[in-house]
Amino acid sequence: MLKACLVGAAVAFGLTTIPIVHFFTGPPAPFIGGYIAGSRAAATPGTALLIGGILAVALALPAGGLFLALALILGYGAVFVLIGVAVFAIWCAMLGSLGAIIGGSSVRRQASES
């Protein structure tokens, strides 16, 4: 499952690094990464929450560095960094979990139909 989470995080990170395209693929990137991770792990709803959490941590670490650099450049304090990273992590956890629930459900449904 950890391997599936890392693949999902890599997909989500990759979707946010493509210039110009990232405006369209960036916001739903955690959902897409969660869907891929959930479908690879055939996630149950409980496992999907864990996938969303791991995805959020994996994506919040590089985002924390960006928030820190932005805070240093603009002269903001640590509160800006903490709030920015917390909001980003919650966003990633919610969308990643939702994507994992849907991905795992679709894989389990296909397996039961076969």
C-alpha cells in the first residue's frame, strides 16, 4: 500500500509541475493521485483515509519548503507557513481520500463482476 501511495503522490506532484497545464491539473491533482493509489491498492474506505493522509504528508513536505521560501522573501512569519501548509495538507488529504475511495471501489466492483 505504501508503494501505491508513493506512486499516487508522484503522479499528483507531476501534475503540478507542468508549466501552464498546472493551472488546470494542479487543483484536482491529489484526487487523481488518490484515485491511482486507491485503484492499485483496491482500497477500502478505511484504507482510503490512510492513503489520503500519506498522500497529504508526501505533498505537504515540498509545499512547506515553498511556503517557507515565500515567507522569507515576503517577510511573513512562521504562522503564515503553518497555516499555508495546514490548509494545503487538509486539501490534499480530503481529495486524496475521496479519490482513493472511488478508485478502490471501482476496482473491487470490477473484480466482483468478473
